[in-house]
Amino acid sequence: MDDMLDEGAYDRRRLRQWLAGEAGGFSRRDLLKLTAAVGAGLAGTAAAGTSAKGAAGPIVKPLPPESFTVLGTNAEMRWSAMAGQGYLVPIDRFFVRNHTSTPIIEPADWRLQVFGAGLRHGPAEFSYDDLRRLPSETITSAVECAGNGRSYFTSQQGQPVSGTAWKLGGIGVARWRGVRLSTVLRHAGLGRNAVDVLPTGLDPNYVTGGVDLGPVRRPLPVRKALHDVLVAYEMNGEPLPADHGRPARLIVPHWIGIASIKWLGGIEVSDAPLFSPWNTQFYRLFGPDFPAEGRPFDRQVVKSAFELDQGAQVPAGRPTRLRGRSWSAGGAIHHVDVSTDGGRRWRRARPVGAGEGAAWQRWEIDWLPAAGEHELLARATDVRGGTQPDVAVHNELGYLFDAVVRHRVVAA
């Protein structure tokens, strides 16, 4: 595979360049000053900064407790809310990841600014109507927070981590409609010298440890930008809701969720490598087993979830059909094995449905539970042979948890 399409390969190359001082946008000196200001806490705390757009609050849409667990400025989908649902996650139960708060931006007032040394003819501007007049495309893709599963480092492995304590509900699969980013860049006059693009959101600036880091932004290589990235303005057949990026957002298939910038407002096209706090201080792997500058981030990992809450009650002595979903950025899921006795015996689950876009795989398995407590496990393997381990590799910010999750239920 082209190493500028693979997230891990791209990040490794950019880390080498950043360490060598080939940095645009955020240098090692910037990081040292920021670290000194923030102190030891790399995860930091968020505070609403300033924005040219109005913000109604951390999250706008209703968050009924049967569908969500609220985690500060974020809302995690409860997996029991997906029981009986189809392939896509309905908008009303799609998870929300906000660094600060949801801005309210009217499409008529919105403009996308494209600028930088990687353009042939100077800056370009697109209105919402301009965007909708361009050729459209529809894709089905997952968006997943890099910290999805983070809480299990502590609750299951006994290891401290910092950051939002997601269980497994920081993922959603939707059908997105919009314009290929390649189309936007070519209309803007993409030059042959272009190297990186830096999409920027219009949400309020992110403040951590009293330091204003500016708007959320994270670079992509031009090769990825031209390959499969979408500037989306619809979600599951409806205009993007405010919490999910209205009027327009990026969808970056197979890369971590932070790459899919919401409330897209600007795209810098550079003729040199670009950096930001979101690919230097955040979204790297830090800890005793990693170098001081952090290990480059890799692609998302294989995960599985039951469509049940932890501690759910099931009827004893009666046939029960367990359902769940598994996913991997490495490719489609090949098979899923399930244990209902804490891992002593495993059975192959039945796949459900064809799998639109291979974003994830639904599965089911029948079980006759005896009365008492039981520990359910699901282990998925993708088409490249990637599978879930018993123990995830620990890192201080709790990214990429991929171990088999121990799911307790009670039969009564």
C-alpha cells in the first residue's frame, strides 16, 4: 500500500521530519513551551474558548439516558440502544465527541476557505451552495474516537490512563453524502508541489492547562486527501445535524476519528509537512515503553461489542440470542468467536447481513444460560488476520484499546 494512504506509515514519516526540524504549523519548540505551560498532564482539561460562530452548549441534541452516557462534553452511545437496529446507527443515538461545544452555523453564512502555498492561483472560497453544486458521492463509513474503550485499561487491566473514560460506544457507522475532497482541491487549483492539507474546525478554540491551542486541526497527506476523503453535508439521508458537523465535515475512512474534522471551515494546502498539537502532543502513544517524543499513531484496531449493557439481565433456562458487532480499520471482519463462560470454550458466531461498505459486521449466537452470573467475550478477526488480544498495549493516554472485553451479565 502507498505509505501516504496508511495512517501509521504517514505518522512515522512525519515524526521523523518533525524531529529533524522540518516542521510547519507546530514545531518542537512550540511543544516544549506548551508542555512547560500545561505541566505534566498531557491530556489537560478543556475550556470553551472564542469562536466567530455561536455555540449553544457542549451538545445540542437530546441525550436520553437509555441511549447515551454523558461524559463531560461528550456523549457515548449505549450499546443496548442498538438492539434491533439495522446496519447504520440512527442519528438520534450516534455518539458525540466534542473538544469544547457544538457551534451553531447556518449553511447560508458558512464559507470554506482553501489557501496555502500548495495552490497554484492563491486562495479559494466555497459557499454551501457551491459545495452542493459539485458532483456528489455517498459512502458508508465508521467514525471512531481513538480513545474508544479507554476505560477498560483501568477497569479490566488495572492500568491508569487519562482522558475521557469511553467504554465501547465511541463509534458510529453512517451513510455520508457529500463531495470528494479531491474535487474541492482541484477546483481550488491544487498544485503539483502540494504535500499536506490541514483541515480546521469552526468549533471554539481548545484550551488546556490555561493554554489556548486554537481550533481543532490535524493534517493529512495530499495522497490520502485525493484518495477517499469526503466533505460531507448529509448523514443518513438528512442534512448534517449541528452536533455532527453542520454545515460540512470531513469523513476520512479507516483513520482515527480526530481526522474527520467537524464544522469544517478552512483547509491549508502546504508545500511542506504540517503539524499541529493534534498529531504531536495528542494522538501519539506515550508511556514508559515508548520514546519520549511518543510512538507514532497507528490505524484503529479490531474491536467487538455486545448489544447489551454491562450487567444486563437475561432469562435463565430460556434460549437467548446474543447479538453484537465487530469492526476493524484493517479490513472486513472474517469471523467472530464468542465465549459465554469467561473464555474456557469458544463458538463461532453467525454473521448477519452482507455488511454495507465493510464498516462493521453484525453477528449473533444462540445461548441457553443457567441461572447466575456469566462472563461473555467476543473476539473478532479481520481479513488481514488481525485479531483481538487478551491484553491491550498500555499507553498513558489510553488509545487503541483492542483487548477482548469481559462483559458481565446475570441470568435470572
